[in-house]
Amino acid sequence: MFAGITTGARRQTRPAGPETTASRPPLVRELLLVTALFLVYKFGRQLANGHEARAFDNADRVWSWERALHLPGEGSVQHLLLHGDTLVKAANTFYATVHFPATVAFLVYLYLRRPSHYLWSRRVLAGLTAAALVLHITVPLAPPRMLTTAGLVDTAQVYGPSVYAATPDNDAMANQFAAMPSLHFGWALMIAIGLIMATRGRWRWLWLLHPALTLLVVVGTANHYWLDAIVATALLGAVLYFVPAPRRLTKLPAAPKPLRQASHPAPEATLASQQAPTSARTPAPQLSEAVR
């Protein structure tokens, strides 16, 4: 995936330099575009409703594949969250409130401070979301909290808060059978990659803590399987490969130090010494005792 970032950066021909407001796209156009993309995604997910039997069949397959691949059980992560009500409620709150606002804040920051990185990130997020929508429609998948075989707790319904209705049939706002891929994780990973590319300093790698925490939350709350995050990562890597990335910001080269001047006699002194008569520069010869 990171190789795709490097490849995209090599294909970028625009020279690196300070970004100006001239490269920033019109705000109204961007607001309309992002809103339209979001509405298309929300309505598109509804097309996958009404396929409950297929969703549970696919869930059984995913659960079997994970066990065959010896992936850690989602229950091991959930067990950590269930040590206390405060921890599990914090995880549910993170799942319900951080996903969308964090993505909006990420795009707003890039729009204001790094316009070229904003355009790149918006295109990547749009491509990732479109690819995810295709899978949501063609491969409906029940989340692990609904799978009896998994034996997991629906933490949002038991401890709260929850963004989903108690039963999928009564949920008019979201498609609960759109578990694969996990856009919670895919968007969080893109936020980290985008900020690493758009910022400087060795501490920028700490942005990777955001997708790491998101992964633990979506798995621990039984909203997603490990494979949901793996598929999201693969889709993001493919989109990053095909969308050229802007040059990553680097530190400006240090100004060269001025050369030290060699210690030479002043030009006036040199010229005077050259024009001086020979008699003044050469001592008179000493007369011998015999002559005197």
C-alpha cells in the first residue's frame, strides 16, 4: 500500500513548493460535490437491504475463513472491553461519534492548509467509498454481533450508545448488512496516511494510532470482522496506486554557509609594494673593508 503512495508521488510532475490559495478549489463547489457523494453512498447502501439470508450465509463463510487463516478471535478483543462499563461505553461512543467528524475535520484542514493534498485525499476517499459501495451491494454481510456462532455481545445495544436500530428491518438510516469492507477503518487509515504525507516532523507517524484504535473499537464492539479491515486496506492500497499523490512535504535545505575569505594583503598595499623603487625595497650592499 505504501508502495502505491511512492509510485503515485513519482508520477507527480508538479514541482514542490509553497501552496497558495490559487490552487484551492472553490468552496461552494467542493461542498456540493462532497454532499452529493455522501448522499449517493447513503442511498446506495440501502440497495443491499432485504438480503438477510445472503448476509448471514456470507457471515458464516467469513467466520470460517478467519478460523482457517488462524486470525485471532474477535471475542478476545471484546473481552478486554468488557472489563468495565466505562471502557465499553467509551468504545461505543468512539464508534458512533468519531468516524464522520474526524473525516470532515481532516478534509477541512487539508482544504485550508494543503489544497493539493486535499484534492488527492478527496479523490482517494471517493474512490475507496465507491469500491466499498459495490461490495456492500453485491456481498451483503451480517456483522459478528448478529452471528450466533460468534457468541459476541452487541455492546451498543447492551451498554449504549448505539447508532443502529434494535433490528435491521426497522433501521431506515443505515444498512446493517454492509459490514465488508469497514469504512470506519478504511477512512481512518486514509486520514493517517494523508496527514503523514501533508505534514513534517518525526512525530507525524503517531497519526497511525488513529486507525489502530479504530480497528480495536470496530472489532471489540462486534461491528466488524478482521477481514472487513483487511479488505478495506487492500481497496485503499489499490486506490492509492491509481491516484497520483502530491509530493510529500520535506524540510527546506539549509542555506549554504558563506565562504571564509583568505587572509591576503589589501590590494592597495600590494600595488604600492609593486610600484616602490628598487632602492627602497633592496638594502644597499655593504662595502668591504678593502675598499674603505
